Amino acid sequence: MPPPTMIDWDLAVATASRLAGPGPQISRPDADAVVAELRAGAERSTGLVRDYTGLVATDRTAPVLVVDRSGWVRANADGFADLVGPLVDRLQEHRSVGGLTQAVGSKVTGLEVGGLLGFMSSKVLGQFDPFYEGPGSGTDPGPSAGRLLLVAPNIVHVENELRVDPHDFRLWVCLHEETHRVQFTAVPWMRDHIRGEIGRLVGSVDLDPSRVAALVGEGVRRLGDVVRGNEEVSLIDLFSTPEQRTVMDRLTGVMSLLEGHADVVMDGVGPTVIPSVDRIRRKFDQRRKGAGPVDRVLRRLLGLDAKMAQYRDGAAFVRGVLQRVEMEGFNAVWAGAENLPSKAEIGDPDAWVRRVHG
């Protein structure tokens, strides 16, 4: 029997799936129609994104998976396990506990991770996973360049909640997620760059018990900032070192770019193919602000408020650059990692234009 790991991933998935719930109840024919429409919307979006951005990505290089909440949980548990695997291995090397104690600990950690995934599974509409390694799609037998996940129950739930045209909303979501596929497929170095940054973040974790205790103590003291509404503080901020925050600032810069670019593309392409795009954007942005107090605290703790800031600030950066150097000049951002905006430049498009275009 293999030794117990620090995280019981099967328990995490089971816990998250129970917490997630099935989502809105619709008939089997209606569900099949939603799945078919989302698949078609993702395929249609490829050419639309290419024409708008000038980024050329090969068709069907990543499978499109229309999933339920449990399917999203399983996909993200697999991805998360892969990314944190090196850290888990290091932690296990430093632990001198018995098998029973470690088995109990893995159950507790599995429940905690399951709670996080369960909460997130009802929020996510779609996701491009650039780190997935598996068979390609369509007629391409080679390895895929990631995979595109569309969470059908959540898309249906939000379109009903906002009372928007469901066909327009589904294509709008597909445009955003397909833009991410194009980013990583047309810019092949991006995947390894981000994985390298995550590796540096994981590798910088200090396993010295006194250091860990000091970080936890400081985090607990600052936890009140989160509850009081300090949107700049999340769990990542509370328990990270200055070195790790430097890496996080670089990741924030690139993630703000990717998310903001996708938002600009979905709204830029939208008027040509989505008649109600302005209404969808207005109501969707209102929904982002309308969470209850408990939900707002959880969002701050989990860094989701920071994620919303990435959409907002990244889109402002992209629009600011486009106003100055248009799309051809903006696309210099994809030439290499040295051209990626820093976190500071995300708030100052002029600084990026001066640095990259002189």
C-alpha cells in the first residue's frame, strides 16, 4: 500500500462535489442543446479572435470540454496536484510523523482543499488550462496545447440571473475563454514562462518551523484587515514572504494582461456578432459588485477580489496601449517575457509604451 500523501485528493474532490451542488435543473434535451451551443460557440470564436487581435493560433489544438461542476472540480484538482506536487514532496521530506498522523492530516487537508474547490466551482463560467497535457482534439493526434473548460450549469445560472439573451451570453463567454486559448497557442513561450514563475514561487517556500510560525503569527494578526474590508489583503498576502510577493507581483502583471486582453477582445468583437453585448457587460459588472457580506469576505480571503481587479486593471491597460500604438504596437507584448508589463506598468500604460516602443 502506498504511503499517505499530505493531501487526500480523492476526499477533496468528493467534498467539493457535494458542496458544489448540481446547479439549475433543466431537462435533458435542453442540457444537450446548451452543450452543443457552447461547443459551437468555442469553435466559432477562434476565427473571430484571430481577426480582431492578429494572433494566429492553430485550430483545434486544445480540446473543448463542456463540464458540470463536478467535472470542473476534478480537472482543477488534477491540475492543482501537479502544480503543488514539488512543494508537497519537500514538505513530506521535512516531516517526521507517523503514518497514522499523516493519514489523519491528509484527510483534514483534503477537506480544506475540497471546501475551497466547492466554493469556486459555483463561481467559474469557463477556464483555459494551459498546463494540461493529454491527447489533442479533432484530427490532430498529437499532444494538446492545454484544454478549454466551459462550466455549463454556471453559465445557465448566470444568464438566468441576469435575464440576458442566453445565446448572446454563451457566445460572449466563449469569446473570453477562446481568447485565452489563442494567447497560449499563438504565444508558445507563455506556458513555460508562467510555469517557471509558479515553480519559483513554490521553490521559495521556507520550511524552517520557526519561520513558518512567524509567518502564521503575522498572518493571524492581519486577518482582521480582511474582515474589515481591506481589499488589498488576501490569504496569499497574509502568509507570504517579501521574496514570494516579488514573484506574485510579476504573476499579477502577466495575469492582469491576459485577463484584461480577453475582456477587451470579448467586448470588441461583441458588437459584430452579439447584439446585446452592451447590456450583458453592464449587468455582468453590476453582478460582480452585488455579493453579500459573507461572500465578500470569502472573496477577499481567497483573493477573488484581486482577480476582479485583474480584469478591470488589465482591460484599462490594454485599452490605454491600444489608444497610443494600436493593435500592431500592442502585440509587441507577445514578443518575449521581457516585453510583459510589470504590475506597476499595468496601472501606467504610458510607462510600458515608453519602455517597449521608446
